[in-house]
Amino acid sequence: MIFLDDEPLRSIGFSFRIQRHLQQHVPIPAGGDPPFRLMRLIEVHRDAMQVHDGRVEQRVRVMPRVLRTLDDAGDALAVGDWVGIADDAHGQAWLHHRLPPLMHLARRDADGRRHAVVSNVDTAVLVMGLDDDFNPRRLERYLSLVHGSGLAVVVVLTKADVVPAEAVDEAFERLRGRVPPATEVLALDATRPEAAAQLAPYLEPGQTLVLLGSSGAGKSTLTNTLIGTAVQDTGVVREHDSRGKHTTTSRSLHRLPGGACVIDTPGLRALSPDLDEDGVAASFGDIEALAACCRYRNCRHEAEPGCAVRDGVPADRLRNYQKLLREARRPVLTPLERRAQLAMWKARGREGSARAKAKRELS
């Protein structure tokens, strides 16, 4: 049994969708277990979790069996999860259950291990600065990360106040063909109240947004603007590359005045979407469509004559697609295949060095 006071829970993102989902997955306490309180996970720490029920926030510990179950499934708790909380005989609050999320974002590290990002969000706001942070290839990675999740996606270009209007127009042009046609792209000043008005369609009561982007892109600044007060620390960016200094070090969920919630996230140092080859291909729909027009059925879009993809897709977008495909294959490679792949890249590196040396000697 779960105690459910849905009115305050709505201020922390509880919706009719979650309520219907809850009715299908209500945990049945074992003999002697206490009834659970439904709360939302708003911060994940190494030794404890911060949860909120719309009225109060508290720190809880996680039952070891919950951690074991998630670890065995290759999963982990994430900010945005709905969880069942109960007190023990000493008044210590414990997390007993995690409600299966309606949606869950995860990424992979260089070793192929999966890392939870967020759960139960409605909209992904992909934040990128119009200064030196502007990087269409990185944005494509974030688009791949959220592809197939069922999330609404909006691209927000921040720092529109520090660049000329021509730079904004150029940025929109550079993103043409690299962002799905149905995805809204906004340019705004994240420090101004008007930013909240531009994002108003995604801020309905019960909705949850997650801000994703590199460090220094303006995610925490935008979070503070949406909240209406300075809750998140912000910092200056380096002059030579416009990158931030990781003032946000962990994900955190915040309630907004209008009834929506926003999850601020730290910039990811490495971003590999948790996708297989089919998932990567689906997130680059233009490449898959053009591939059908290539001369060869097994065209790799590298040096084959008559390659429709090379003729119709920007070279750096194609390189990004091929790199993401290699990353998607890596977790399923055998040790022998990994050694062969490493040997191939070393050989290509030696060939490149030899060509560069030959050019220097000729000059």
C-alpha cells in the first residue's frame, strides 16, 4: 500500500499519466513491511538520496536489496524517479521501492558501461551557447541521446545578447538539416524573464523539463530564470573557449512557480548515447534515406563511387554518424575484434604520420 496525497505531489511533477502508471505498478508490501509514502527523487548522492513529496524535502537511505536489483539489471536510480519511502523503528527513512519509470535516459562511458541520466521527464531542452560553445556535432550527440525516448525536444541557443544578429542567423542556417524539422529552435538571453515566456508551452503544470548541454552553455542560468530566483550556482566561462568550470556538479530537480519542474544537469565530459546501431541510424534519418540511393547495397559511405550519402550530407555530419556507429558497436565487440579494430586505427595513424612527414620533407 502507498499513501497518496496527490494535491501536493502535483507541484513536484505528479500527473494523470503517472497516476495511471502507479495503479499498474503499486508495490505490495511483504509481511511486516510498513506502508510507503510516494515521493520524487530530486538529487542522487553516493550515500543517500534527496526526495520530495510536494510539501517537505528529506534525506533517505536506499535499501540494499533495491540497489542489488537495479545493479543486476544494469540500471540505477536517477533524478526524476518516483519512489516508495518508509520509516524504520528508529525513525530513519528508507527507499524501499522504485516505480518503473515511464521513460529513462541513460548514456554510456568509454568502457561501454551504462550511466543513468534522468527519469520521468516530458521535454528535453538541449542548451548550446552562441559563443565558442556552438558545436553542431555535439548537438547531434544530444539529439541521438534523446531519440526514441518519446520526449518533446527543443533546442535553446543561449547568449543571444552577446553576439550580433548576423551570428544568430548563421547559427540557424548551420543547424538546418541537422535538427529534425519538427524540433523547435529558440535563440534567447537566458538571464531575461522573456526566456521563460519563450519556453511557456513546455512549462504546463505537471510537466518536467531536463536541461542538457555542455558546461558553460547557460543551463544553470536558465534554471534560475525559470525559477525566478538564484538557486543554482553559476560561474564565468573561460575566454579562450567559452567553456564553463562545472559549477553544477550533480543533477537536481526544482519546482517552478507555474507548477512545472526543471532538472538542471552538469555538463557531460563524455557523451555516448545508450543506443545500438539501429538506434543511431534512426537518429540520422536523412543519412538512412539517402543510403537507399547508393550504388552498392553495403556502401560504407567512405570512398565508394556513386555514394549518395557523401554527395548529400555535410562531411562533418557524416563523420559524426560514423563515429557514433563505432561507439554503438564497441560494447558488443569480442576481445579479438577489439584488438583488430585497435590495430587498424594504429595502422591508419602511422600512415597519416608518414604522409605528414613526407609533405614536410618535400617542402
